[in-house]
Amino acid sequence: MRRLLPHLATLLALLAGAVLLAACGGGSAGDARPNADATLMLDFTPNAAHAGIYSAIARGYDDAEGVHLTVRVPGSSTDAVKLLLAGRTQFSVMDIHDLALAGARGRDLVAVMSIVQRPLAAVLAAPDVKTPRDLEGKKVGVTGLPSDDAVLRSVVTGAGGDFAKVQRVTIGFNAVPALLGGRVAGATAFWNVEGVALRSARPGMHDFRVDDYGAPPYPELVLVTTRARLREDPALVHATVRALVRGYGVTLHDPASSLNDLASRVHGLDRRALERQLDVLLPALSPPGGRVGGLDPQVLARWARWEARFGIVASPPDVRRLFDTQVVPDAGASSDDAA
């Protein structure tokens, strides 16, 4: 019996060490608490698409996961890619087309979560434009971004029209005033923001959404970080994603409460406009396979082919390099915070 005591003492010591290691975050990187600050840059001025981010912060989900998030709003000259690569922001909400262009330039970025599950790009049009084919021979406003021509071409050709007959004019980000003022018959824009504002100002306006005219149901907005950060500080990335997944769970299950979180953090927003935005946006937030924020490799593969076919990039983006589809936890991995 005495011979067994040293072995028993050793075993107990090892078990105690394992418990201590687990308590100190010694488990998998995906479960560890980083206890760190992080900055998240938005893609645009705060709107209903960002409600889940503000819910995560307002309800303390970020602190609960071990990361203190600070949200930054982009200015007119903000370059999210440069800020990410320079380490001046740890995360950024980006348009998926901007991510593709950055990847084509060799920028080592990676998307780790979807913010929305559907394309937000559309061609907004005047009431007399009954179908995108009617834009032939008419002026259509574009912002000047490379993705605009792709969206416009996909919508017009998807409706059986001739894209070459459309007169494109650069109007910047002024789709609503340009359409209301009659300067253009159509304009590329986001249906969840500009489209809602346009219909509110003038009922009868159309939004021709790109995924109704040939585009796959790709996630328009994604959460992006650098691959170096994902490799060197996986705990920070996983903790941030867990917090945002919880926040968007609130948006899906209690939209009004989530908008309260947004409005309480960003003063001066039009609450009725936010409600209209979120009302049309909710279906685009619904997760595939039950994973809030999930990234579907098959959808992304179809998006990559579409991205190249319509000329946003020269060849299909490398989905495995640009996206990590395993960061978002499986459905049910997080507690239900909407209750």
C-alpha cells in the first residue's frame, strides 16, 4: 500500500495541474479568454445591419468573452485594408467584393464571420422602369467602385437586357438624390439602406436585387481580420466572433431590443428609418444551417466563380485562403441570449 502512495500523489498533482491549466485558458484556442482590447471598424455609417455589433457591446457579451470591443466609424478616406495590415484596427466589417480585390492584390486578409447572409447590392430604379431591361438607352448611376459594373451587368443581363446599351454615369454615393431629382433612371446601391430611404421618399420605386438576377446568395458583409492575427492570436479572434454571434442572436430574436442597443450607443439616428431597414433586412440575417454568422463553403465557391465571371477580379478568389469557415461556433454552442 505504501508503494502506491507516491504514485497516487503524483496522479493527484497532475490532475490538479490540468484543472489549473484549464482554468487559466489552457484549453483550445477557440475557448480561451484573451482579456484584451480590440477595435472593430465598420464598413459604413451605423445602420440596422450593425445592430448585432452594438447589442454585443451594450449587453457586455464582449467583456464576457474576454475582449473589450471599441467600434470605429469610417471616414470618407478610411482604408480598412491599410488599417488592418498596420494593426491600427483588429477587425473590420468589409464588403465581400472589397475583400476579393484585396486578396487579388496579395493582401493577407481572412473573413471569419458573415454579418449578412445575402447580397445587399441592387439596382434601384424609377417607377417607370418595370424591368432591368428598360434601362437600355437610359442613364444609370454608379459609385465608381469596380463591383458596381458587375452588379449592373448581372442584373441587366439576368433580365435579358443588353448591358452595352446602358449609359453609365458616375454619381458617387448619391443614389437617392440622383433618382429623386430625375438625373438618372437607375442607380446601383444597397437595398437595405438607400433602397429603404428611396421607397420611403417616393413609393413605387423599384429595387432589382442582384441575387434575383443570376448572382448566388453570397454574404455581402463579412467580418475580416489578418491571417497573421488569426494565426498568432486565435483566442482574440474566436472571442470576438463568439461575442458578435451572441449579439446577432439578439437581433434575430428580439429586433426591437437590438435596435434600442444601437440607438443608445449612436446618437442622432432616425429610429423609424432603422426599423424600416431592419424589417427588410431580417431575412438576410437568417443563418444557414442554424449558425448565426456562418460561412458556407459551397456558397462561397459559387460566389468566387460569379466574381470572376462579371469581372470584379480576373480569376476566382481562393476561398480557402480568403475565408476561415470554422471560426463561427456550431449552432447551440453558445447560450441563447435572446431570452
